[in-house]
Amino acid sequence: MIRILFSSLLVLFLSASLGHAQNRLVADLDQKEVQITTGFNGAELLLFGALDRASVDDIAIIVTGPSKNIAIRRKSNVAGIWLNTENAEVVGLPSFYHILTTKPLDVISSENTLKINKLGFDHIPFRLARDSSIDDAPEAEWKDALVRNMQKTGLWSNRTGEVEVISDVLFRADIEIPANIMPGDYNVRVLHFRDGAVVEENSSTLNVVKTGLSAEIYRIAHEYAAFYGIFAIIFAVASGWLAAVAFRK
Amino acid sequence: MYVYLPIAELSMNIFTIIGLGGAVGLLSGIFGVGGGFLMTPLLIFLGVPAPVAVGTEANQIVASSVSGVLAHFRRGNVDIKMGLVLLAGGLTGSTIGVWLFALLRQLGQIEVVIKLSFILFLGIIGTLMLIESMRAIMRSRQTGARRGKLHQHNWLHGLPFKMRFRKSKLYISALLPFGVGAIVGVLSAIMGVGGGFIMVPAMIYLLGMPTSVVVGTSLFQIIFVTANVTFLQSVQTQTVDIMLAGLLLFGAVVGAQFGTRIGAKLKGEQLRGLLALLVLGVCAKLVFDVVITPEDFFSVEFLR
């Protein structure tokens, strides 16, 4: 209900503003913050925007999350058992990378433009930490493995045709936020392509925050680890004792 | 209804967790076992990261051992002196175990070590239990079962530091219970189990303790060893999920109450046979996990 109201308000606002400034790209999210609460199981955000000739031109939406180091491990068979035998540590990778487009990326623009705008899995910088040991497989195989496995987690995705164009000027897209999302500042970029070139760009921030009981537990477990450990023991002893007393016949 | 587990960092159905706690609690009530050796692998099957499953389960076992030991204390079935010697070993072993755990985690090998440890011990225990229960079933059909020797002397009795354990009616080297405690302590840290399923047979067959005090004494020392594991894992690896532990515990407490009532009405041998099959089933699933060619040779993990 709120969403419908929001959309219709936006439509009114956008159609009014479009009258004045031609080609202007306007876009916004229906919420600026995602809260990882105790009952959190993923979320869906609505991105809504407008530009004239939306149906003719192309739109790409890129959502990126805080940068992290990721370990890629490779298994091989040792005496019948599959063990992690090789490791690579990739530094400074986006923990979240969702691309939504009107058409496939290679149709929208040239390789070079995509590279400059860091669009697509191929253009995510792949920098290995020094202590990585990748002897048996070529680097490209490790990079493919990274992209494949990150897509499996739902944190990376590239979806074509997910930006829906309505009556030539409006566009909308649903951004799926999976339950395993990391807290931090997320960047939402909307790129407007015309004839393969970026004409306009709109950028906004999305905050993902942990709140509530789960967030507190996580914080205490990491910041006051010894206290947390002692509390966990007291909690267990007390509930064990309570259970015994409650059910004593 | 979903609950976001703060340390496991995943969202899980609350009823799945309570149900799992209840099912394992039911089994532990029926069979009089701790249940950690089933709970940890089942949590892993449900997608909880293996290190979190282990750390959390240690925390839960503290609670279930506390409620279990109280009844044994009331009946005077705890050999405290023996328990303290076992405990000295247990604390040493579990401290080494947590250190080993942190090292293996850093090397990216902890998952497979946890699984292999479970395969080894579930395999052995499951097979022994199955054989034992089948024998018992056969024996109950025959008449005039024989009794073996109660106590045998071997080289273990020649070890130094002899100590008298009045309650257990034993005069043995303190190194024996210390060693048993230490080995079980290491396993407790790495596998997230109380270790009763290894300790109890070791106490009966290796130390020669009377069966009446075995369970109470092992529970007594398990409390402190798992508390030690809970504390050290919290500090060193941050893998204790208090919310997951609490929900599992809630299910387990209720399940165990029903289990005890059911267990009292059912026939022992057949039940033990069933438990043995269950243990072997979990073991088989784990074997399958590490032996079958993985769909993807690669895996990814966020580093802190």
C-alpha cells in the first residue's frame, strides 16, 4: 500500500519536473535504510525513476556493498577425501554487487565503456594478496570460481531485463536484498546509456544496519568477548538448573 | 517465522531450530545420551557454519549437563575426586583443542577436520552399539547368560602417581583418568560434544569404574570442560551463538522430558539398535559429504 502510494506520488512529481528539464534522469529508492532485525529474512527494495525516451535508451542499475577481502579455496582429492589444498586471498572486493539492466551489458555498451564504469563481473578488480598459492589452476579459473560462488550466495548478481519501462518515461526495478547481506554503506548508481555512451548518472546511498537484539549480541560477542563467554556460561548454567527444577517430579 | 542468528549470521526458521532441539532432546531422554554428537552434525546439515555449530553446541551442553547432574548428585552418584582428576585432564585437553581449532580455522581446514572426527567416532560408536544391541537381542532369546571377569589387571595398572578413589573403589594411577579427560577435552573443543559417548565406555572398560557412578561423574566434569570450551571459543574464535543455543535448549528441555517417559516404557535392546542405526546414518551422510566429488572444487569465504 505504501509502495503504491509512493509510486503514484513519484509519478506525479516526475511528470511535473520532466516538463521543464528534458533528458534529466531522476531516480530514487523507496527506502534509504535496510534494517537487519532479529526477524530479518531478506528484503526487496523498489527503485523508481524517470527519463524521457526511457524505452529507447538503456538503463543500468548497480548496487555495490562495502569492500571486503575474500578467500577462495580450491579442493583436491587427498587419499579419497576432498580437502582444501589451495588458497587465494582477493583484496578489496565488493561484498555486494547487483547489476540490473534493460538489455545485456554487451549490447548496451562497448567493452571499454563498461570497463571505465566498472560494470559487470569482468571489470571487478581482481587483486591477489601476496600469500596466495595458486599453482595448479590459471588465474582466470580462480576469477570464474569467485564470480560463480558469489552468485550462489546471492550477494552478486547480474540480471538482464529486470529494469521495467513504463509508458516510455518511467522505469522501475526490484532490488533483492538477501538475508546474508552485510551491514554497511551501499552505493546505488543508475546509469543512462544512449547509443552506447553514458549520458547521465544518478547516485545515492543505502544504509544497511543491524539493529535489535541480534545486533547487540553480535556487538558484545566481538567487542567484549570474555564477558560474552562468561555470560554464555552463566546463561547455560541458569537455564539448565531451571529446567531441572521445573521438571522435577 | 524467521530469526536472524547473530553469530551464525544467517536467517533460520525458529520452529526448525526448536524442533531440532526437541528431536535431539527426545532422543537423549529416551537413550540417556547427551545428544551433542547428533546435534552438531545436524546443525551442519542445516547450513550452520561448522565452527559455529561446534562453539554453540558446547554452550548448550553446559546447560543440559547441569540439569542432568543435579539428579545424580541427589542420589550420590558422583565421584568428585575422580571427577576432578578427569577435569584437570579435560581442561588441559580442551584448551589445547580450542587452540588447535583456531589454527585449523585459519588454515581453512576446520570444516573437514570436524567432519572427519565425527565420521571416525560416530562410525566406531555406532558399529559397537549395533553389535552390542544385536548380541543383547540374541542373548535375551537364549537362557543362562554368562558373566565375564569384573576387573582385569594389565600394564595400565603399573603406571605411577597412584591415587585412591573411594567412591569408585579404585586404586589406580591418576595419569589414567587425566589422560582420558585430556583426550575427551580435545574432542570436546573440536567437535562440540560433551564426550560422554567416549568417556563413559572409557571409564567402565579402561578405568574399571562401577557403572553406578559413571554417568554422574562424567556429567560433572563435562559441565566444566564445555564451560571452558564455551569461554575459550568466545574469546578466540567468536563462534558461540547464544541465541541459537538458547532456542535449541528450549526445544531440548521439553523433548528430553517426553523422551525420559517414553524411554521408561520401551525395550532397551531394540531402542539401542535404533539409535545405532541413526548414528550410522548421520555418519554415512558425513562420509558422503567428504568423499563424493564436489559440484564445485572452489569455495569462497569472507575474511575479517
